Amino acid sequence: MPDYQIAPSILSADFARLGEEVDNVLAAGADIVHFDVMDNHYVPNLTIGPLVCEALRKHGIEAPIDVHLMVKPVDRIIPDFASAGASYITFHPEASEHIDRSLSLIRENGCRSGLVFNPATPLNYLEHVLDKVDMVLLMSVNPGFGGQSFIPATLAKLRAARQLIDSSGYDIRLEIDGGVKVDNIAEIAAAGADTFVSGSGIFGCARPEDPHGYDNILQQMRDQLALADSA
Ligand code: DX5
Ligand code: ZN
């Protein structure tokens, strides 16, 4: 079975209790903390910055933090996220004037680098930088908001990205972000994803009064992934 990793997006967590929410979802078996950074410029929403990333580290979070930059420009903020404790930093090619430079900057700052592809963005941007990328993130919704529906055309794009990665021979994770739930995670895995962001599918699906809510959702996702692999 591939090394499947589940990355809850804290965009759908209860921000008033963020540290506890992240503790709980990690205790339930999540692998990575997906951290959505929006600037009300590149995308029409405004969220969180390096201070919150640093606060999670100070709170004691040791799991990888996967910083998804939906900001333009990107370079100015990369070192700040690196010092705040980011593990991965991914950005959208449309938001950087110099994609190769931004990717290198992320690695120079000690983080793993990634490129993010909007639903209509072609994978061509990858061709000349495969050696500088640790993660490819395909958006299966238009970026900016949680709770949207998975765009089915992303499945074919996942297959294409999987082929590109495998034939490159590089060790690159293939992450999917947007509308991922228990009921579609298996077909997404079968299309080639190995890292699954889910916001409303995890934080929005557990009832607050159920202390094992996250355990149940994560277990159901793991069961679906096991099924995908045996199919
Ligand atoms: C959207 C963000 C996503 C978002 C996913 O721009 O990048 O990470 O939180 O939320 P769901 O899983 O609810 O689609
Ligand atoms: Zn995201």
C-alpha cells in the first residue's frame, strides 16, 4: 500500500480552540496539518499567517505543517513561514513571477517545496522544475473556501500527474485538496493521490459532543484507502 497521508485542513476547525482541535485530530491518526494561507488578493478570502503557525509549534504540535500559500507575491513570506515552523511550503505558479526561484527559496530555508495547480492550470509548469519539487498539490476546487464540491475532472489530472511523477523518478508527494470526503477518497487514491487534504470532510463531519468523532472519520477514511488499494 502506498504511504497514504491524511492532512486535515484547519480552515474548518474551531479557531477559538485551534490548539486543542489540532491535538485531537492528530491523536485520531491524522498525519499532516494542512494550513491554508489566504490574502484577500490572490484569493477572495483572508485567513492566517506565520504567527498562527508559530503558535501551533509553541503549543507543542510536532507533526509536519503543510503551509498552502494562496498569496501573491509569495517570496516575501517564505522565510517567515520557515522560521515559524512550516515543514512544507506550497504556492500557486500564477502567484510567483519566478517559479524556480520561489521553489529554491523554500528549500534554502529548510522546508520542503511544492507547486499547487488550480483546476484550470495545466501541469506544464512542472516540466522544468521536477527536481526542485517535493510535493505536487492538485486543487479539486477553486481556492478560497472550504466546503465546496470535488470537481470530477481532477481525477484524470491526478492520473496524468501520477504518471509524470513516476516517470521522473523523483520522490514527490501527490496531494489533493478540495471536497475530499469519506465517500470519494477511495477513487481519488485509485487515481494516484497519496496525500489527502480534508477540511469540512473531517472537522465539519464530527459532532462536537462526540469525543471520538475525529477517530471515527479518520478510521473510515483509512478503511476506504485500504479498499482502494485492494481493488
Ligand atoms: C481551499 C483550501 C482547502 C480547504 C479544503 O482553498 O485550500 O484546503 O480547506 O476544504 P474542504 O475539504 O472543505 O473542501
Ligand atoms: Zn489548502
